[in-house]
Amino acid sequence: ALVSMRELLDHAAEHGYGIPAFNVNNLEQVQAVMMAADAVGAPVILQASAGARKYAGEPFIKHLIQAATEAYPHIPLVMHQDHGTSPKVCQGAIDLGFGSVMMDGSLMEDGKTPSSFEYNVQVTQQVVAMAHKVGVSVEGELGCLGNLETGEAGEEDGIGAVGKLDHSQMLTDPEEAALFVKATQLDALAIAIGTSHGAYKFTREPTGDILAISRVKEIHARIPNTHLVMHGSSSVPQDLLAMINQYGGQMKQTFGVPVSEIQEAIKHGVRKVNIDTDIRLAMTAAARKFMFENPEKFDAREWLKPAREAAMNICKQRYLEFGCEGQG
Ligand code: G3H
Ligand code: 13P
Ligand code: NA
Ligand code: ZN
């Protein structure tokens, strides 16, 4: 059944666990998340990006998620809009039936240019006002995702600043976070601690200077009652990279966010952990392997099945690692 994000995160805070929020774009990904949650008794956050809404089309996204609640009525589920770039986009998602929206006012409407604190407060306040009126939860973001070592903001496509960023822009300031939460009254706050979207987050196994879990602790100490959100939280498993390359892929060396670091962050107020890339890697590795080993096959279901299974396995693993077992 559909539940509110606020309710779900309050429960996670009370019981000390974190909830992976999985990005979904199609039938198989929605099924994979639901199968995983069902297997371990976890609550579910399904999130759709602007890219997902464009890829699948709004009616398909809406009804795929509704189908998930019909197929698994016993599982608490939140339908969340990821990275809304304006109040208008958030209003559209609310009209479509989303129970939770992210207003990412850390960037201007282009989803690429870092914004001012004042702009961020203003658009987030606006979304909170319209969302709370109809029982919809709001996630905001303060700080820009980016690589603390290179100053590189991240991918050129999708949501995220483009070009070079200052070190301080990429680390959310605890005092500013307190002001932001007070001014906006949002339900969850996404923070910047050195992660970025996509597969290419770190050029080496991250240490504290490039993945600032210490900053999570400082922010949590300042605003202990605010639910924190970590974006760019895929772990980029090395075995999946190896498998992709073994079966004809060409991915470069890269490192993600270690699960142990996410677990540490969950001890300090992180309640929602965004994951998209790990599912992409799992599905692509499985599909490549199947096609390589079965070059005579042409029924799409035959390669989508192992891809869905691989997605399910990674989701199940994250549910267990983040403490969701039996919490749904
Ligand atoms: O925000 C980042 C998510 O990974 C969504 O990516 O915009 O390609 O759907 P996307
Ligand atoms: P990843 O690219 O690390 O999976 O992050 C996804 C995300 O933050 C979606 O908002
Ligand atoms: Na941001
Ligand atoms: Zn994100």
C-alpha cells in the first residue's frame, strides 16, 4: 500500500535503519525491487527521475508503480519523484499521484548551474507549501554533488552540476543546513559529502578526504531530528565491472561508495540512500553474459529474466545491509 515518505523515514529513524531508494524506469526494475523487498520484508521507495518519466512516459511510470502496490498490497511503498528541478515539475508529479517529491534547489532550473542559498530556500519553501497541503512529503538538497579530489561535478548528462566546483560547494555546511531546515520545514535533506551520480565517482578506493562521512556526523549532531539523504550511493561492485568487461563491455577502472561507509552514515541520521547505478551495472552484466553465452537466442524475455534476477539480488543485498529486514 502507498504510504507517506515522512512516515517511512520516521520509522527508520526510530528503529535505526536506512532505506535504499531505487530508481526505476521499466517493468523489470519495478518487479526486481518488489521481489527483493518481499523476500526480506522491507519497505519500498521507488523513485522516478525526469529521465525515467521521459523514457517510459508518465502514464507508464504511474501505472507501473500502482501495479506494484496491487501485486504486493502488504508492502509499504512510497512513490517518489527524484531531482525535481522546479516547483512546476514537483506540482506535475503531485498531480500524477506521487506521494513524495524532491525539490533539488541546489541547482537552477537547468539542473546544472549551482544556485544561491536564497534561491534554494525560496523554491523549497514553495514546494513544501503546496505539497504539505495535500499530504505529500518533500526532500530538499543543500550542497552540490562532486568529486572532492578533482573538483569535477560529475556526469554531463542527467542531474548534477556541470564543470568545476569549489571544495566548499561540495560539502554541506552544518550551520547552513540548520538554517535551511528551519526556513523550509522539509521532511528530508539531501547533503553533499563527496559522492556523485553515475559509475565514475572515485579514481581510487575512497578515504575520508574524498568521502566525508565525518561531515554526515557533524550535520546530524547539529540537526538530529532531520532525516538525511545520501545521493550517488551506488557501491559500483568490482565483480560487476569485471563481468561487464569479460563479456564485451568497456568500462574503465572506477570505485563507488563502500557499503561499510553507508552503514556508518546510517548510524548518524542517513535514512534514505539513493541507488540507480548498481542496478544498471547488475542488469547490464547479466544481459551481456546471457547474450554472449546464448548467441542463438532472440526472445527478449530470455535475457531480461537474468537481468531482472541480478537487479533483484543487488536490491536484496542492500535491504539486508541497511537493516531493512522485517521492517516493511
Ligand atoms: O539522478 C540520478 C539518477 O541516477 C537518475 O538518472 O536522469 O539518467 O534517469 P537519469
Ligand atoms: P547512483 O548513480 O550512485 O546510483 O546515485 C543515484 C542517485 O543519487 C539518484 O538520485
Ligand atoms: Na545538488
Ligand atoms: Zn541523486
